[in-house]
Amino acid sequence: MKTLSFRNILLAAAVGLSITSCDDFIDVAPEGKIDEDTAFSHQEEMVNAAYAMLGDCWYTYPFNLWPYGDLASDDCLKGGSGTTDTNYHSFEVFSTLTASQPDHMDELWYRLYCAISRCNKALISLEDYEGPEAATVAQRKAEVKFLRAHFYYKLLTVFHNIPWIDENVVREGSHESVRNDEFSYSQLFDKVIADFKEAYDVLPAVQKDGGRANKIAAASYLAKCYLNLAYGEGYESGTGVDHINQDYLNQVITYTEEVKNSQYGYLEDFGDIFLPDYKNSKESVFAVQMSDYKDDNTMFGRANWSNTLNGCWGMWSCGWDFHKPSQNLVNAYKTQNGLPMFDHFNDRIDFPVNGQPTAQKWDPRLFHTVGMPTFPYKYEAEYTQTTANSRTPNTYGYYTSLKDVPQRSKGETFNQPWQAFAMNDYVFRYTDVMLMRAEALAELNRLGEAEQIVNDIRNRAANSVDKHIAYAADQVEIKPYPAGYFSSKEVARQCVRWERRLEMAMESSRFFDLRRWGIASATLNAYFASEQNDVYDGQTYAQYLKDAHFTPEKNEFWPVPYNQMFYVPGLYTQNKNYE
């Protein structure tokens, strides 16, 4: 906030004393600040302030949730200089996770509620103050309801027991009496769904201004909410295919149909999806918009600070080498006769070497997702990755993430000692929504339709070789499933889930997928047992996973942060089996 300088305040005080009695007080209004009524009367600015929170995050509270969705899964190792670099190590092993460790959880909780606060104030502005015509007000309210539901979805999917604070609570000033167990998990989802439904009912399919929420983005979120609810309430004892709600799955079909028939579609080359030049392509249903300082004439741009740690070590000015793909993930890309090796993918450790093809073939998406020694980094031979591009190979190995960085030749947006990129954060891309649709179709026994979606995605992967990864052409083999391969719900389920892993790897969804399917404990504990034996070209790593264990009926959700429990003693209930 800009205020008068101390020197000017003294001058004002001297003048005031010369013309007023000693009983009067100096009242100097600070510059650059407006009162609440003035602020609330600027509806468009209040809405813009709510939008601004979409990317107002940092690596300790990343709104894209990569530590929660990737690091906590079998797709990813933390990375960095060792297990004590940042406080995220507990997410890798679960066994040391408590309400106060790591403290990053409290930052995420607090910042998401800051975002919700802006949404609530924008709604009050739109509802209580005179402004634009009614149609514009209705549309802006729908946009803000979308934004609020977006932030609440993240809180709910991470923390389970959360307080619902809306514009009425703000009006009443009753924040400190709102409990976090007032509503059940499903009731909270109902409230989130209600906000998305208002957005869906009011918003146009195409917005004049890029980056605004629209009807199709709302439909995508409605499908995602119903897909989560369809499997149960999150804890394994009541979650999984034995708890499927077919009515909810039919809602998934309804809303994904809207997306299927929209202006969005599959981008032709998988590699293009993760290049800044294509960040608002037809693949992007909704994304947090990022920019480079050279483009928007600001000092640092609107960079992606969630991923500021995730650049490759030695490749960038400040690449801190976090967000490291696991060997288990690399193994999952193995193919045999062009199809996944479902039962035997993890029987042995394999990795491709550039220019040295073997009998083991790979899904081409591996080379777009995982940076590996000997291969061009993000397709550029002049920046070939080596074993020197890892900070602690004896702890975290040599793989690096490719999806969250641009090509090295395009430069970087950074503020020493930090670095960030003008890479949009996808909230929904078209393929993600179609995979949700395929999942619902498989569980509804509409097997042929699910098979067609999966094959469309696999065909796109097969056509994503020549443009960017021609150097790996002799190492890849991928085919669509033969007609009728989805012969049963069980076969279709396996194929759809596998496809989702390969397609969405390192995009912050894997842990939440495992939880939704009710298989987190079995999958992760098996992963901990095998991944601790990792070896790459003689270098062992990931041995710290010997201390890892996922406890069902507890670790499905993160604990309510200790600070939040402390601030309002007796008001909040801790999540199941956390102290």
C-alpha cells in the first residue's frame, strides 16, 4: 500500500498544529487505498481480482497440486537436493505425515481460502451494489461462482473436512463460528456442484474474452465432481467399483457429451500440448493463463510459480530438479506388440538409450513426458540431457519432467534464485474430459464407446512421433486395441485406467485417480516395495522408500493443518485417524 512518507506526515502535523486546537487529531488518508464501499462499487474490478487468484500461488502452495497429485503417487519422486529439501518428503512416504508436517499444507489451506474470500466479496459487490445491466451481472456472478467452486474443489479433494464459507457468512461476519464438520463430504460436493451448475446454466459456450470461464469448462467440472462421487466418499472402506452410483455416472455422460460436441478437440500432436505456442489450442478447455514479462511489459510476467522448482538441473539458470518421474512410471510405458504390458510391465527395470534400440518398445508418450539421459531435452539436440543434469542421483535418479517446462531455446522467465515459465496450467484439457467419459462408459457397460475413445487417444499418440521425437522412432510401438478388445467391464476398466495414467502422467491427477478407484493402498504399498530397489546404469536410488507406508482409512486425505485447528480451538474436527 502506498502511504504518505514520514517526512510529509510530520509536515502535515506541523501545519495542522498551527491552525487547530490541541484537542484535535490528525486524520491523513493514505494514498493508493480505497474504502470498502468504493471497492465494492467497482464490480468488474472485484471480479478481476477473483480471477487474479487463479495463478496467485507458489511452490509451497501450488494451486495445481502437483505435490498432492503426483508426488504422493507412484508416478513421481520429490527431487531436489535430498529428502530434507522443502518439507514435502512426508508426501513421498506418508508414514511421517502429521497435521503440522509439512507446514506447506497450512499455506495451501490459507491461500485457497484467500481466493474464496475474493470470490465472496466479488459476489457481494455484484449482488448488493448498483452496476452494469442485469445480464452482465448474471454472467459475472456465474463466472465468480465457477471460480469459487474451483477453489473449493481443490480444498475438498485434499482436506475432506473443510468449512463452507460463502458470501452470506461474509455479510454476517460469522467466520469464526463456521465448523468444518457442519456438512458431510457429499453435502460439500453438492454445494460445489450447485456453483458449477449455475455457471453451466448461465455462461456462454464461447467467451469474448479469452481466459474467462465458460459453459464447457463448467460442464467439465460437473463431470469431474460426479465421477468422484460415483465411487463413494473417498475412504477405501466405502470407495471403489463396489460402491458405484450409476446415476452419477450418467451425469458424467451428460456433461462430457457437452464437451464432446463443443469447439474443443484433440490436438493433432501430443507434444504440442505442452509447448507455450499451443497453450490455448483446441485441447485447452480451461487453463490458468500465464505470460512472459517480454509479452506483457511487466518485470517478471505472470509466470507459473507453482512449478518454479521443476526445471532440469544444469539446464536452466535456476533448475532445481524437483518433480522427478519414477521408474515405475517409465516402466508403465513399455509395450508388447503395440499394447501395454499390463501384468509384466514392472518385472524388470528398463530404460531407453538414444540411438540404441532394443527389443523392448515404448509408448511414444514416454518421450514427451519424461526427460532421460542421452535424449534431447524437450526435443532439442543442442540441449541433450546427461547424467549431470540431476542434483542427487543417489536419492532421486536421473529422470526429469518435461510437461511443465518450455523448450530451453525459448528462454526463461526468472527472478534469481527462482525460476518460472510462461506455461499455462491446464485445469481441463479435452483428452482428460474424454478419459473421464470413457471411464464412465466402461462402468456403465457401454464398452464399444469406451474402446473408441481410448483408441482415438492411442492413435493420436501414434501420430506424435515424426514432428518432435523422430530420434526415437525406432524405439516406439503403439497400436489401437483390436475391435472388440473391450470384451468385458473388467478388461475395459483396466485399459481405460492404464490409458489415463499414460496420457495424464505428471499432470497432478494420479493420486486422486487411485483414491477414486479405491486402490490407493494396494497400489502405493506395492510401489514402495519395488521402487526402493531402483538402479539406473549402476546407480541405486529411492532407497528411502523402505520407510514408506500408506495407511488406508487415513492417508486418503491430508490432515486439517494444525494451525487451523489451533486458531479456532474446538471448532474444527480433524480428519479420520490423524491426531
